Amino acid sequence: MDGHCSHEKVHLAGGIVDGHVIECPKHFGTFDYRTGEARALPACVGLSTYEVKVENGTVFIRL
Ligand code: FES
């Protein structure tokens, strides 16, 4: 999933993950990281997601 919140472009790496949802560390908007769907305000625009696979310990991301 894109790494920056769609609300004010804060990096989501510092957010808390609960189940399939990541919470933005700034204003606590949430996203489903499987689909990129915005789940809680103030985040209301979804994020792009990318296909990922792991082979022999290497992570591949289809951009
Ligand atoms: S910057 Fe993420 S909810 Fe505001």
C-alpha cells in the first residue's frame, strides 16, 4: 500500500496496525492495508495497493 496518508501525506510507517487496519499516527485516520480503503475520518481517500510476493527470502513488489 502507499506509504503516505491521503489526508496530509504523513508517513504511515509509525502507525499502529490492528488486524488488517493501519492507523495514521497524526490524526488517526485508518486504512485497510489489504485494499487501501479509507476506513475512518479524517482519511476519506483510499490508497493504492501493490501485489507482493516473497521468494527465497526476497520481497518483490509489482509497481
Ligand atoms: S495525516 Fe493521516 S489522518 Fe491526517
